[in-house]
Amino acid sequence: MNNELFIRSGSQEVDFALLKDGRLIELHKEEEGNNFTVGDIFLAKIRKTVPGLNAAFVNVGYEKDGFLHYHDLGPKVLSQLKFVKSVSSGKLKDYTLNNFPFEKEIDKHGNLNDALKSNQSILVQIVKEPISTKGPRISSELSIAGRYIVLVPFSDRVSVSQKIESNEEKDRLKRLITSIKPKGFGVIIRTVAEGKKVAELDKDLQSLMDRWTAMCKKLQGAHHPSKVLSELNRGASIIRDMFNDSFSAIHIDDETLYLQIKDYVQEIAPKKDNIVKFYDSNVPMFEKFGIERQIKTSFGKTVSGSKGAYLVIEHTEAMHVIDVNSGNRSNKQKTQEGTALEVNMIAATEVARQLRLRDMGGIIVIDFIDLANANHRKQLYNHLRDEMKDDRAKHKILPPSKFGLIQITRQRVRPEMNIKTREEDPNVGGDGEIEAPIIVVNRINEEVKRLFKKDYKKITLNTHPFIAAFLTKGFPSVRTKWFLEHKKWVKIQPRDAYTYLEYHFHDKDGELIK
């Protein structure tokens, strides 16, 4: 596995593209002035409590109040409220919690009015960014994420990631952290801590304690609401959460950002800082590495897969529906069941990629092609689970239903990535939108492969002059690449009468190929 991260800086936003073996699997945008990122901590005020919802609305400075449910308070919320009051008033100068007298834990099934009151000051953390018409979802159970561990104030619990399978390693890490962690702080040990020495863990812990102290210093005299701790920028957080030996390169086209990221990588992985590279060229980075093309072909309503299979993706406010289609494909399988399984396996791989790429959350229903064989259904289910194991968002996959549907719930913490791929119709009199030309070129490419596999000796492509020029100009041209791959020549005939994206294939006798 080969991971490459591309960071493109613009005047108003920064784009992060993550490629796995050359395929775009994640795309993020960080806009300037985005004050509500997952992980940010705010000093806020309870605006009003709503007993009927067992929740409170909290003013965090967004146009819509943040929503704080009783279950998101955390058992130690009374201790946190007392701490915030003492620090804000200047009575408490020791932020270590060593000698801080903790309050009793709240009842797991209690009422919010027993814990909170209107106009109280409280520290809250963004757990879900504002989406659609809703304000941010928040929690008063705070956590500060580091490279190897997550620091949890007002707790004493030490827990280890379930993805670390060795019980011996779990016990080792738990003993190490228990011996070095400060009183009053809990710790969650992350998967990447596996095999790390106490010095590396302690360095990460001290860095998080420094961030906690810096945050506490801001509380005294702070206005309400105000951000007192910022999550790392999206690039640094992606590197922190995903960086491992599979990363081969991090390309950045902004010199200031390049120096910041290089310093950060040098801090967390000194031996790998040479993979951070400054991209300095007149050709835009996303064009040079083919990322722009992948974006254009991956974000439409219809998404093409390999061997002619394709997905149709529909969105609603509450859920997403994905339909799997076989399309025009060469069938090497001898049975209908074998064909259905092959198409479904290809589609499952693309579905897993699309969920990460678009950051789709909530309920996702996938209508795979029906499989009569129970073993085949199990094989498909296991394959989808394997494809999604690298997905950092929490998710749950249900086995196929009797109707061939697979349901997925996937954590949604920020708005879905939505990129417009349709373009203004350039045809004379056209007043609507059409697919991006690059999508049609990709479709033509798939058709050429399909026709040559069907053993057509000679084919002619009739298409609009603009598309014809794109396929034939330059060296090596797209047509030349077809010849080198298939050892067959495609005659391309420009047709002035065709609309912009119209094309048709003809055989050696001039008959239309359908």
C-alpha cells in the first residue's frame, strides 16, 4: 500500500487529497474562517435547558445554538463546572488537577436540570460540525488528541484501542501510561502507540499537558463564547491520525505550509521528514498528478467502476441510496450468479471509496444485484467489511437483507463533500447543464476496451470536433495509447452536426454498434 497526501493552498481554502496506490480515496477542504472544526473547545454559556429533550442549547458563537444532550455531559461534568468557575475567577492557579477536589459523578439516567442551569459557564467540545440547518453538536466530556494518546481531563480511566490485538501489548501499554499519567486525567491509548517506548509516549503526554495548560490560562477574563483550544489544521490532523510507514510522499504547493508540515512530521517521525516535498511548478499540482481528473469523474450522480459496472448515488436529508448496475460489460463468468457476484465485488470496493471520498454519513442503503447463493452473500459482506476497515469514521455494516440490500450507518461529523461536476451546456441554444467532457472521454475509453474485447477488428468513432481533437492531438495521444494497449487502430471521424458530447461507434461495414 502506497499513500500520498497532496495539499493545495488557495487564497480562501486549502484542499487535501489522499491517494492510495494512485486512487483518490479522501478529499477535504479547510476554508478560511471556519471556526467550528471537530475537536475545537469553547468556553460557552448555557442559553436554555429543555427538559422535554433532556438537553440544553448552548451559545458557542454560531448562528444556531449548539445542542448538548444529557448523555454528552460526561460523568464528571459537575467537577468541570466547578473547575471552570474557579479558574475563570482567578481563585485557582494550579491547572494540573493534582489537588483539585472532585465532585460526585452525575447519575447515568438523570435529568439535565439537576446538573446544569441557564447562564452557567461551561467548556464544550465540537463533536459534529454544523450540517444543513442544524447547529454544531457538542459535548462537555473533553478530550485532546495527540499522536499516540488522547488526554481526557477529569477522569482516571486508562483504555486501549481495540484494534491492538495482542493482550500482552495492551497490558504493557496500560502499565506504562498508568505509571506516567498525571492525577485527574484519563488516557485513551491509540492504535499507533503499539510497540512504542515510554519516552515517545511521555513526550506526547507532555505535549498534550502543555496544550491543556495553555487552554486553562485563556479562561481567566475570557468573554463568552470564545474558542480556547483549536484542533490542529486539517492537514496536520490527517497526518497525526493516519501517518505510518505506508506514506511515501506529502506534496505541498505553498512554501509557508510546507515548512509548517515539515516541522510537524519532523517532530512525530524524524526519519520520514524527507518525504515532505515542496511542489514548485507552473502546472497546477492537482492537474500534474491527475487528481483533478479523478475529482471530475468521482463526484457525479453516476460513478463508473471497472469492467463497465457503475453506481447511481442519490442523496436525501436523512439517508443515501446507492444502486449497483452491471452496465455493458464483457462477461467472463459462465452463470448469471457469477456475473452478479463479480459486479457486486467491484461495486463494494467503489462504495467503500465513495463513502470516504464524499464523507457520506448517516444511513446508507446499497442495492446490490440479487445473489441467490448464501455463501456469495456472505462473501460480498466480508469483502465490503475488509474494504472499509481503513475508514476512520465509526461505522456499522449489517448483513444483506432478503431483498439484497446492505445497510450501513456511518458517523457524520462534518458536512458531506459535494463537488459540482456538471458544466454549462456550450451547444447553440443550450440553456441547461451537461456532464463534464472528461467524464464522456472516460466513457469512450471504457467503450473502446469493451469493443476490442468483443473482437471487433476495425471500429470508427464519430464524435464532436472538440472531443476528436482531444483524442488525437499530442504525443502520445489517447488514440495512440489505445493502439499500444490493444494493437488495433481506431479511426476517429469529427462530425460537425453532433452536439458537444454526442458520439457513436461504427463497425467496418459502417453499421452502428449499439
